[in-house]
Amino acid sequence: MRLVSIREKTNGALNITCHVNRLLNSEHRDNPRPKEISESRFSIHLSPNSDSNTIHHTTAHMDGSETHNYLSTYAVKNGKYQPIIISSVAHPRSLNVLEKAKGPVIDLPEYDPSRWTMFYQIWIAAPTLGKQPGPFLQAEVKFKRFTLLVPFCFTPKPTPPRVTNTAYRTTTEEKMTAEQRAAGWEAGPAPGLESKAMVAKTVLEFNKAIARGFQLAHSLRTHGR
């Protein structure tokens, strides 16, 4: 299953594209007509004049509109790990076949969606770092300026009708909303995680995503939606 493609620019920056085109973006829960996604991509900038790296997440829609979020992190320049996104995987019949890509493609195992649901995460790290042993499977791709890790796992329940995902982002003190303050957000770049903390965070986020995904699926069945 081809879920993620990566293109390395000549200066070492990365463009990461998640295979979600044709799915609907229901990020805004009060929107009665979710928009069809044409592309979800992360641009990882080198930020040579800063002690952090900026990751720009763009979700493009078929109607031409886009949403933008940003993640600033010290992780790569401090030799640590940084999560970018965690997501469940839609039923394969909902996805277009990713036949062509301008760079490496993360090719994960095929599985039976009537019995299993797949979850995956994307992490970046310094090029000197790599996989860490943990209770999950992993793919790894090395680049000139970054290491890209894709931990993934399966849970023994049929793939639900909706994808759940969380794309990590940061904000500044000036832009922080009341909701973010109430949720305990901290302003400024993310510090990144050491190897042991990376493994613990990966497991924690998989467990949270699995619980969240199936609570949503149960809610949809209960209300007949």
C-alpha cells in the first residue's frame, strides 16, 4: 500500500505528500458539506538562519481552497525526533492508486480492511538518527539533511468509514487562541524527543488514535450517519 511519497529538493528540503486525495476534509465540524481533498502535503524547510526547522502543512481542496498550518521544531538541529502527523488509513477502495511520484514512496504492507485498521505516523529526525526498537512496525528513508520514519500498526477491527488524523502544529504567543491556552499549549518551537521518549510517544499516540477512531465509528453507527 503506497501511502506517502517524498521529494527531496536540491537544497535538501523535503516535500512529503500523504495519499489522501478524494477523501473529505471534515476538520470543521460545523461544516455541513465537507470539502474533497486534492492533496495533503508537508514542506520541511531547512531554515538556515534559525535554530529551528519550519514545517508547513497544506491541505488543498478540489474547489481550489487551501488550509495552512505550521510546526516549528528544534528537534532536527538538536539531534532529536519530531512527530508530524498520525493518521488512520481509509479503506483502500476509497483511495486513488498512487502510480507515479517524483521521489521515494513509502510502501506499506497490504492487509484485509474487513478485519483490520491500519494507523501510521510520520516523524522527522536528524540524518544521523534512525529506527528505534518498539512494539510497532517501521519504515525508514534517509535523506541528505533528514531521516524520515513511518511507524505503523494494525488493530483487529474493520476499517471504519472515516479517517482520523492529527497533524502537529505550534504557535506563537501573539497568535495563541483562548482554546489553545485552555488546552495547555506552549508558545514557540517544539523541543523534540530523545529516542526512548520517541518510542513512548509513538505508542501513546497510537493508543489515543485507536480509541478516538473507534469511538467515532461507534458514534456514526449509533446515530445512523
